[in-house]
Amino acid sequence: MAQTGQLLRRRAATLALGALIGLGLSTPALASSALADGVESAGPVPLAAEFARDVAPRLLLPDDERVAYASRLQGALAKAQVTLAAPQFIVLVDRSPKVQAALLYWGSAERGWGFVGATPVSTGLPGRYEHFLTPLGVFDHSLANPDFRAEGTKNKLGFRGYGVKGLRIYDFGWVESPRGWGDGAMGKLRLQMHSTDPVLAEPRLGTAQSEGCVRIPATLNDFIDRHALLDEDYERAVASGDQLWVLREDRTPTPSPGRYLVVVDTGRKARPAWSPLPGKR
């Protein structure tokens, strides 16, 4: 049975690599090896059923795409020299203008990666002043850059940039990012992941719209927040006796919280069927 499972994982990874090559995409080092075992997670994936029930809109990825993105995730962590001591949740974002999606995974290099679910997002749209490209890489979510919550207020244009009152803003601190204006040189961006205006912007998720941050659906924001999926550092502080106002009293923390946002760019030339434009969902 173990050999059969190994064969199936290798076959799935081979199909994923073939799909990437067929799309003209570059593959990370770990995806091009045959597909190293451990890319796919065996057994049940925590909170996958709850994600399907609670998060909308959702993107339904075929199996080969799930494996291909898991390979990219593993490759990005290896490049950043991030080693996970235990399986945990990680948010992977594909900033490609033809994709604009967040994929939630649970696992580790040793355990393999289990796909939880995916949603459309909006990342940086260059071409205007103070609009950055969302940076690539692995970004740590920690108390070094404390989160806060949306006040729900509108700006002078009537836009609620952080969404409705009470939604959480996940802060990853100041990072280097390419400017989307002028000479395109590197600049400083306060990288955040947050909800957006439910009327003016959330219906446009799936297209690049932001000033460089990652905009996510309110339902995904609530799901990550309620289950403390990226709160490894926060939950450790609570266990040590700290009281953190930003944490919900009604949360049901996962026993395996994570702390990383990973941003990649597949550079696709065509939009995949599983990530349609907003008006076609």
C-alpha cells in the first residue's frame, strides 16, 4: 500500500509539472525534481470542510493545479530557508494578473501539503502613484508588527479600504517592493492582508486593484481570524499570559497555527478556467 501511495503521488506531481511546462511557466527547483515525495499530504486536511462551508467566493482547483502550487509553496519556503517544526497553515498568493488567487494549505515539507481551499484576491496594480507591485517571497506574521481591526469608516471618496468594522488587518511590516510608477525602483511598502470595501471593491476580487497589499474576501478574513490560522506568535504570547486585544473572544484556535504569507507569480499568459474574471463567476 505504501508503494502504491508513493506511485500515485509521483504520478500526480508529474502531471502537475507537465501542466506547468505546457503553460510555459517556470517551475521551482523542488517541483522539477521528480517530484519529490511530500508535496502532497496524505490523510484528512484540517478545516477543509469548514472552508467549503464558510468561505465565498471559492475557486475550485483541479488536482494537478493543487499539486503544482504545493510545489511552488515548498520551493518558496526552501529558498527563504524557512523550516517548519510542525505542520501548520500557510496562505499562498499568486499575484499573476491572470490568476489573482489565495490558496490556503496545511502541512510541512516532511508531512506534505494538504489543500484547504482557495479564493480570488486583489494584489498591487502598478501604473499610479504610490501603487506597488505586491512583493514576492515569504513574509512572517508576528507581534513585531501588531495587527489591528478595521474601523469601517469611509475615505473622502466613500471607500472603506479595510472593509466593514471589526475585520482584521494582518500586518507583515515594512518590506521592499517594486514601485509601480516612475522608474520602477524598489521602495518601502507596508505589506498587509485585509478585507476591502464590500460594495466597491470586493466584487472586483480576482483582478489586480490594490496599492500593493493583498485584498481578500471578508469571509476568508473571518475564517482565518476565527480559527487563528496565522496566529502562531499571538497564541504563544497568550499561552505565556499576555492579553491581546486584537484576538477575538469567540475564536476557536487551531492546534496547528501558522505565521507565513507566501507570494508567488506564475507568470501565466492565459487565465485558467478555475480562476474566472469576477463577472464570470
